[in-house]
Amino acid sequence: MSEVSQGEATQTPDARDRALLAAHVAGDSQAFGALVALHQDRLWAVALRTLGDREEAADAVQDALLSAYRAAGGFRGEAKVTTWLHRIVVNACLDRVRRRQARPTVPLPDTHSGGEPTEPRDLVGEREIALEVEAALTALAYDQRVAILLVDIHGMSVEDAAAVLEVPSGTIKSRCSRGRARLAVSLGHLRNRPDGAPVPPVTGPRRQTGGRL
């Protein structure tokens, strides 16, 4: 058990994260693993939605965590630890996007089913719509896509997203606005579906109230 784990229950999340990171720097062999366990799901989700490919996302997260492990001693405490981790993951994703020259990829759904689908036409239609939504997100300029993913899908405040991407809050607002406008055009035809079925949302629920656009 990490040396700081006993006091975690009375700490704020960021204080807990800072304590774990400091313990790692001080030589606690389990502290960094404990820190990763707290945030790996969100980091993975950011990488996967940014890159659109599970293998690339896994590699990006692995590269990012290795970088964070090595760079922990240089953490200056000017942002939350989770913001620092997200920034490293986003940068790792950006490196991969640059290497593949922004070639968009859209993951195909698993079409294998253990039983007969009850409404095959509906299921096929939903898969097609999900692919259209993913393709529309992937087709956005990288900076717009990442801003929308952080703010609209992963629920970050504008200020936290700005800290992750190291840009002013106004830049995040502008990128989100331009990205949403493009999505409205590319996905607008889905709002008047003949079957009347709901369209899967492009964005997820925002978990934080601060910095909404």
C-alpha cells in the first residue's frame, strides 16, 4: 500500500494526486501506479476518441504514462495533476496524428452477435449513424476535435481544457464554437430521420458547471 494512501480519504482529489506524485518522486514504488489507477479510464477515453483507433490509443496512453513517470520530478504544481496528465496524453496523441499525417480512421463496430438480433434493420441503422458521428468528429480539425472532446464529451470546464492544451480560455471557446458549427452542418441531415428514432448525441453530458460556453 502506498505511504500516502491512509490519508487519502480526508484529502481533496487534487491534494491526493499531488501527494501520490510527490511520493513517487520520493521513491515510493507503488505511488505512481495508484495515481494511474485513479485516472486511467478517463485518459484512455480521451486517447481513444481523439485517435479513433484502439491500438493507437493504447500506445499513446502507454507513451504518455511513461513520459509522466519520468517527468514527475519536474511537475511544478501550476495546474492540477489530472490536468498535467491529460496534457501529456493529448500531446502523445498529437504526435501520432502528425506521424500518420492526420489520416482519419473510424473504428468499425463488432458485427458478431451471440444471438439473432430482434430488430436487425434498427440495429444496422444505429451502427450507421454511430459511424457517421464518429466520422464527423474525426473529420474536424485536430484542435477543434480535441477541444470538443475535452469540454463536451469528457465534461471539463473551459478553464481546465485551456490548461490541458496550454492555450487561452477564449481559444477553447472559439475552437468549440467552430467545431460545433461544422458538426451541425455535417450531421444536420440526421435530425429529420424518417423513422423518427432519436439521433445519438454528438456530445456527452457535462460533469462540471464551471466555464460552460
